Amino acid sequence: MNRTRTILFTVIICICSGISAQQVYDLQSCLKFALENNHNIRKAQFDREKSIQARHEILGALMPQISGSGSLSYNIQKPRFIMPNFINEFLPPNMQDPNASKYMTIEMGTNFSAGIGAALNQQIFNLSLFNAVDIAKTAEELTSLAAEAREEDVISQTANLFYAIQATEYASEMFDRSIGIIDSVMTSMEVSYASGLIRKVDLDRLKVTRTNMATQRASVINAVEVQKNLLKLQMGMEMSGQLDLVKIDLEAFESQAKTGDFREFDPGLHTSFKMLTRQQDLQQLQRKAAVYENFPVLTAMVNYNYNGVSDEFFRGETNYWYGSSMAGLNLRIPIFGGLSRSSKIKQADFEIRKAMEDGVILEQSLSMAHRNAMLKLEDSRNSIRVQKANMALAEEVYRITEKNYSQGIASMSDVLNSNSSLIQAQMSYADALNNFMKAYVELNKASGTIRELVR
């Protein structure tokens, strides 16, 4: 019996330890988890690795290209050649056969033939190929920047969901607080009703209000679970996993709302602007590729072959092997391509001009987004200040109204109205907190400093 109690006690301790050890995620923990497990980020990393291998593939074309070959053949019927019968004509007249055929056939070759060989080709001068290496390198950099842009999107979306959950959980706590106040009032009213001091209709109205508030609270709790599922998806976490977030820190929110320490707009900090710069470099390289089609290409080659023939299977007196080798240069000079190459150059020039216009448009768009984000942050900062004061006022109004009701100088309608105003003020304050942090994340993204949230 004692042993059973000991085992049961140990199991309970282990379970409690597991529960107490459950990780509670703050913003940095969520962001780091998302950067390590988000599936879209993993796909972007695969694209980056693929671009590295693509560059290695082009670099391989600059290395010596060596190939080997081998052959073995058996002549089931040897080839025959037909030629004039000059042998009969070369004989003395008295030895010539007047009935001899005008043509004769000669069997050529051997029954078996075989050969092995190797060939080496090396690019010596090929500007198009050299330029292709630079294009592959620029494409690799573009892929890396695209992966960084994907990470920044994940950081932004994860942070927005994190703050939204905190604000919604705070709203749920406010509902709990209001329901607790209603419950205390209801208890005193039930005593008063039992004593005949109040009407039943007043108590029933309070019960209806309490039921409506409980229903709204249940909706808020469900909204929290929906947001957590979205956050799990964004983080790459299993849906069945437990996700607990730290409670909202109102002091940190309000402290952040009082500061306006953001650096000036710099387009060079934006990954999208860096990508456009690399795309412009790529357009320049593609123009070079069109120009280099007019340049000659010089290639060196070396071949070696070792061949054998035999009437028997490579034995006996007819078995004979010999080697052959060759070294040389191959020069290809473009002379006239029907003006197609000049058209390619002109097309590349237009693409470069388009890329320059894209740069101007992007810089203006980023500047506009930064200005709008600053305005939105300032507006949400003012909203927090106003809604906090409004919530404090609503709490004071409700406290006074409830006190007056208990003294008989206020009606139940006044109590319910003041309670409804308090709930609305609490929800507005929670919404103002959420809007501020969304604006804060948006401004970080518009400033090109979104990665600072991970630190």
C-alpha cells in the first residue's frame, strides 16, 4: 500500500513538474521559433541553396571538360568494294582470261574491331560564359535577399498576431473583472430582493446583463484560440501543441507609446530596395551578354584514341593495336547574325531604363509607407492616452452609480448603462493597445528595421 502511494505521489510530482515547465513564449521566443520552423522560410532557403548550385554548374563549364568513349564491334559480314578487274589486264596477253569479269570484289576489314579514347575541351576565351558566372552570382544574391524578405514578412506577421492575442486576452480579463463586479452587485441585490427592498424586474435585468456579458466573454475566448491557431501556423508549430504567451505588460506598452525614437527614412535599409538594386545589376549583365555574342570564342581540344582490329577475338597473328592523338584550337568568330544581336542589345537597354523607373517608384512608395506609418503610430499613441483616461472615467462613473443605487438615489438603468459604458471603454482601450503595436510593427517594417524585434 505504501509503495502504491509512493508511486502515485511520484507520478503526480512528475505531472506537476511537466505542467510547471511548460514554456511561456514572449515575442522574441515566438519570432525565433518562427524563423527556425516556418515552412515558407524553409522553401526560401531551398531556393537559396538551389541558386548556389546553379552558380557552381556554370563555374563547372569553365573547368576542363573530359569525356571518355569505348566501342566494340563484330562484323557479321565484312564490307566489300567493287572495282575494275585490273589484275587480269596486267597479265601478259597469253595469260589473260578472255572470260574474266570486268569488275572484281574485294573484302575489307577484320572480324573484330575495338577502340577506347578520351577527349579534353577547355574554354580559353569565352566572354559570354564568363559573364554567365556573374549573372549566376547576382541571381544567387537575389535569391538570398528574397529569403531575407520572406523572413521579414514572417517576423511582421508573427509580431502582429502575438500582440493581437495579448490584447484579446487582456479584453477577456476585463470581461472577467466586469463579471466579477456584476456578481457582487447581484449578490447584494438578491439579499435586498429577499428583504423586499427592490423589485424582481431589477434583479432579472441584472441577470440578463450578466448572461450577455458571459456570452461575449466566451466569444472573446474563442477569438483568442483562433488567433493562437493562426500564430501556430505562422510559427510552424504543431496545431496540437500548447502555446502560452506572456501576459500583456501595460507599462511596457505605455512606455513604448511615449517614445518616438525612430531613425530617419533610408531606402538602403529595405530588402526590397536592395533586391531592386541587384535586379538593375542583373539587367546590366544581361546587356553585356547580348554584346558578348559578337565576340569570338576560342576553345582548346585534345583527343587520344587507342584502336584494335583482329580476325580472331583479339588474339593470334591478326591482332593489331595502334594509337592516335590530336591537339588543336577551335576559333568561332561571329560575322553576321541578321541584326538580331543588335536588337537584343536595344531590348536590354529598354529593360535597364524600366528598372531605373522601378527604382524611382519603389523609393517613393517606401517613403510614402514610412510617412503613413509614422502618422498611424502617432494617431494610435494619442488613442491609447485618450482611451486610458476614458476607461478610468468609466470605472469611476460605474463606482459612483453603483454606490448611489445602493443608497437608493440611482436606478437600475443607470447601473446597467454605466456598466455597459465601462465594458465599451475597456474594449476600446484594448483595441487601442492592439492598434498601437500593429502600427509599431508596421513602422519598423517601413523603416527597414523589422529584424530589431528579434533582438
